[in-house]
Amino acid sequence: MNIQEALYLFEYVCWILASVAVAYPLIYSLASLGTRKSYYPTAHKQHKFVVLFPAYKEDRVIIPVVESFLQQHYPQELYNVVVISDHMQDSTNKRLAQLPITLLRANYENSSKAKALNFAMDHFGRDEFDAVVILDADNVVDSNFLTEINKVFDAGVQAIQAHRTAKNRNTDIAVLDGLSEEVNNSIFRRGHVRLGISSALIGSGMIFNYPWFHDNVKHLVTTGEDKELEVLLLKQRIFIEFLDEVYVYDEKTQGEKAFYNQRRRWLATQFAQWGRVFRDLPRAILSGNIDYSDKLIQWMLPPRLILFGGIIVMGCIMQIIDWPLALKWWALFLIMGVTLCLAIPNKLVDDQFKKSINKLPLLFVMMVVNLFRMKGMNKKFVNTKKNGSSTL
């Protein structure tokens, strides 16, 4: 085999891999279509919740968020709001202490969300609550949030992911970040559960059976605690439900630097987690654990932005070298475009979206650079600063 033949073989193998990476989201995008809603009957019992707000240097946002959550239309004696205050100002802690909540003060040298969650569980017994809710310090929910969660939990569901969505669209980066979140909701959550496969977790808006969480939280050791929780749940064959109509409003990243750092950490935790568990794939397949097998395959896929940009780059290269071979790359480009169009909610395709598209080439370059700067990021906590921005 000469050099030219080897290059053509390499290009073909790349196309096969890219085709698999394009087919996966296409299947789930198609499954996400339609207006079918989950229905859960009125609960027979009102369960007791503990609501955890890990808060690292979140002085700007934590107080109004907690005050908002306390407006729940749910018996106050049946939910306990817990703020794990880490490196927050004394003035903030004093104001929090005046609210009807539990305030836990931590001061870790190397902080992480996993440490905060473990710290909270150390303060409560295994049987004090029925379910645990995990929210970020900037998350806002509707006043019927616990009532709706209670319906699902009462029906026997042990793990739930609520519909996290953007509460701000004040910059081009925030618009694209919110758009990416909704594409993930369509593909990795709504599309999955409609095919009977567990939803992906997303780090906040998560609800778990409390005794299970109390027993398993000790296994969370990295900055990718949501992915660690997924592994624990799916290996134990616990289904993760997605509640499409129960919203958690989340502040999106607003600048290029914040986006770069956040995606760098996410990439590092995704590949690090897959590196720890990839050996499980043959066993998961042979044992018929479809949910866990799907998750491991999902973690093998490149980020959408890199995949989309890579397809364009390969199409342009082959257009110059041997244009007939470029056609199959442009076909993938079209299929990927259709997949994204199916996954994007119509309400987000507006003038703000059209204006923000010019940022995509910059974000693609940033993501490629991130691939070479992931070392150690899965063990290093990087806080995304919140400004309290909201368009609600």
C-alpha cells in the first residue's frame, strides 16, 4: 500500500466514524419529535424533600434564589432547604441565616460540588427524608416544582432529571449556550426516554431517592459528579426519568472566557469518566444493560461543535484533493444540519439566534484548543461566575 492509498483509507475510516457520530443524535432527534407528554396521577402521599444548594462564591445570586424557592406551594414542614456555603462572604451568610433554611458552612482548600454534597449528607441521617433535590445556586423553579416532582416520586420513580433551560439570553454566547442546552434536552433526554432509555443527567435539577443518594454520594470524587451519578444509577439498572414540563431556569455563560473554561472542564470530565469505565462496555452489552451501554457509547462521541466543524473541514479538503469523494462529507453535513434543526425548539429561532451564529467559528476553535488542554481539569473545580442575569 502506497502513501496515497493509505491516505484514502484513512479518509474513509474517518468518514465511517463520523457517520456513526451523526447517526446517533439523528435517531434520538427523530424520537424527540411530537407533543406527547408524560402523565403522572395525583400523588397519594406528600413526601419529604431535602433541597441542596451547593454555593461556592455565589454571593451575587444565592439569596434571591433561595427566597424564590421558599415560595413553593408545598407544605413547608415537608421540605428543608440546605445551602452549603463555601467561601462566601460573612454578610451573605448572615442574611441566609435569617431565612427558614439550614445553612452549612464549608471552607475547603480545594472546593468541589462533590465535596459539598458529601458535607451535606454528613449532617443528616439516612432516613430523614424521602427524596433529595440538587440545584445550582443560580437555579430558579416554578412554585409548583415540588408538587410536580412529588407526583413522579410517588409513582415509584427513583431518579429524575427536570428540564433545565436558559433564564438569560443577554449575549450571543448566552444565546448559543441556551440553544445547546435545548438540543441536549431533545437528544439526550426527551428522545431517550421516548425510546425507553434513561435520560442523561445535567448537574442540577436532579432528584434522587434519598436513602440511595445518602449511600452512594461517598463515591463522588471528581468535578463530574453528574456523570459519576449516571454510572452508579445505570450500573444498578435504575431508570432516569426526564420531566419535560418541569422547568429549572439556569443562568447561561455570557462571555467567551467563561464558555471556554466551562467546556474545557466538561470535556475533561467526559473523557476521564469514559476512560475509567470503558472496560464495562462489553459486559454491559452482554448482560443486556441497554441504558449503560448507550451511555458509554454516548461518551465516545465527539462534541457536536467539533463534529460539525470537522465535517466541514474534511469536506473542503476532499473538495480540493478529489471532489467526488467530498460528496459523502457534504451529505453528512446536510444530515447533521437536519438533526440540529429537528432538535432546536422553534421558539429559539429568532433574531437573537441569527445574530449569534457569527460566534460559531470562534467557539469551534476554542473547543478544538480545549482538546489539547484537558489535563487535570476533571480534578480541578472551576467556578462559572454568575451575574444574576435573567430575562424571566
